[in-house]
Amino acid sequence: MNDTRTILKECPVSCFADEIAPEVEKQTALMQELGIGWVEFRSGDGKGVADYTEAEAETLMRRLEAKKIRLSAVGSPIGKINITDEFGSHLDSLAHIARLAKIWDTRFIRCFSFFIPEGEKPEKYRDEVFRRMDRMVELAAKENLVLLHENEKEIYGDTAPRCLELMEQFGGENLKATFDFANFVQCGQDPRQAYDLLKDHIAYVHVKDAAFGSGRVTPAGQGDGHVKEILTRLDEAGYTGFLSLEPHLADFAGLSGLEKNAEKRGRTDTEAAFVTAYEALQKLLCG
């Protein structure tokens, strides 16, 4: 743990390491260089997390253990389908991911609340969203796991009031909230208002920022996400969960200026973007 932090000293930093490189070996190499000991595993070596077999999951676990890296959560795609898509096979996929989570020794599985057809009101699909979420939470309860709902743009639970609906209906031991600053900004939602509504349900934090208007992702603290303010409020509230870095900066316009030594370090664009995101988070935590 970085002992120079001024806030959230007990919060482990995790990350979506597939933003470093597709290959697990390259992912873990940079994580070790930066001192990151946790990963929110989403994909690696050409496979999305849901496509891993149990045998492949065991092999991955051994590889990560050898590098002293653990899983903070399974970065699953569950719920990231259209609300009009068939659901039965998707629920089967969640059951499979639940088995993988146990192999990987984590109780946390990321989830979403289904994409709403473009131009239609989310309220029209509320009953079907709730029916599906009920089945998902029931499965999580049976397996003693925790679904972490991410406020992804264009799903039912993209704005804070609809996230709160889901938490009030299903929140508890098996469904909690992941707070994503950038996604709220991209939905036109003030993250400070979102925090006020959801603070009692937040169990996990995704660290990325974005600008109102363009929606462009920026390093943490350089957009309109009020990241420093909300991290400080989380600290004051006693939050001790994960801070999971999700850079989304590979095409960030200011990257070359921010990572001035990228060429000297011999980094790829994605590696440089990841380092930029990591250093921006450390600055907020230590500044």
C-alpha cells in the first residue's frame, strides 16, 4: 500500500489490466512494475472472461498467484445485452461465471441492467429488467456471491435515480453498487448528486473521469467527475473497498503531453495510457 496517501489509505488499487495489453503476461508485467496487486479480470490471451473454462480459470489462477496478483472482482459482461434479447442462456452464463469466481477466490461479479432500445423510455422495460435482476440476484444469493451493478450508459440503471431503484428493490448482501464517475458524466448526471443518492450502497469504485458535452474520457481529476471530492467523501465515510482503475485513455488526445517519457520508457500507447491513468489516481490520493 502506498504510505504517502492522504486519503483512502486502506483501499487497494485494482485495475482492468486488459487495457494494458491483450496478453496476460504483458498485463501482469506492468502491474508488477507499478505495484498493483489486484485485477478486475475482464479478458486475457484472446478470451473474454465468460469464455474461460474452469480448467483455464485454474491455470490463470496459478499464473496470477505466481506473480502475487489476486482478483478483486470478475469483470463480467452479465446484463450487458439488450433487454429484448433472450435471457435464459445469459443466466446460464452467470452460473458459469459464478463457478469461475469461486476458482478465482472472489465473491464479486460485475453486472449491468440491460441496454434499453434507442429512443425508448427505460420505464417501459422496468418490469422485465426487474424480473431479470431478480433471477440474477437469486442465483448470486444461492452461490453466496455479490453482484456489483455498474452504472453503464444506456442501460436501465445508467442514471442515479434508476440505480437507486435497483438498490432499493434488490440491494443487500448479494447486490451492491459500483460507482463509475465517467459513466455518470456521460449520462449527463452530476456525480456528486449520484453519490448523495447511492452512498449507502457503494461497495466498489471504478476510477475514470470524463468531460461533460463531449463525453470524452480523461485522466482522473481532469474531467467533470469531481473525482477528488467524492474520493474524499468516501474516505470520510470510512470506505475501505477497491479502487479499480479503468483508464479508457488509449485514444486520449492529451496523452502524449501527459506521458512525456513514454518513448524513452519504450511503452506502447496502451501501456502509456495505463501509466498516465495510474499516476493521475495516485496524485489524487496523495495530493
